[in-house]
Amino acid sequence: MASKNDGMNSTIGEGSVFEGKFYISGSLRIDGKFVVGETGRVKTDIVAKSVVIAGTVIGNITARSEVKLLETGKILGDVNAPSVQLQKGVVVCGTFNISGGHKKDAKKVIEESYQGTSSQSEAAEIRNIGSR
């Protein structure tokens, strides 16, 4: 169940089935997989274990496992997940934050990798690739 502090005001529990129109004001949390079909239109923030988008979403998407954006998917908002799959034809206006399953902030993982793994041979290889 969503607490008052996490900004969610609507929750659909795992194992629930829903079809048709659903109106909420604010954010929606799904404890399981959330699918927006080709003709689906959603205007809210989505938080779920797994998200599949084939329709239109206006709002941010946060998935604990993965986000799949199918060729007819359209998103106006940010996508945050450990894994994102994009098919050709997807339209997105927003930012992606893909953590790769790391517990740390993605920005810190990248900065630490850049600062800690660069050696002379790697730097030379990078220069060689750039000059091809």
C-alpha cells in the first residue's frame, strides 16, 4: 500500500485485472505489470514492477524491473528503470535514467567507472578508435 509520503494516491495490487476506463487524479502505483495497449491513453505517473507501452502515456514511468516500449508507443515524460527495451518507431520526449540494476545512482556509477578504470592502454585504444 502506498504511504502518504511517496506521492502515490492510487494503488492496484498484484493479481488485479482491470479493463476499460479508469480515472484518477495524481499518481498510480501498480504492484505487478502495467500494460498500455495500442489504443490506450494514460495521463499520470506510473510506478510498477514492469511496464509495457504500446499506446500513449503523458507522465513519468518508474519500473523496478524493466520498461518495454513497443513500436507504437509514445511517451511525454521521463523513464526510470534498471532495463529499457526500445523498438523502432517509438516516440519519447523526456529523459531516460537506466540503472542497469545497480543500487547506486546511475550518475555515480558512471562517474566512478570513468575515474577508476581508465588506464594508459585504454586511453590509447580510445584514441585509436577515434582516429579510424
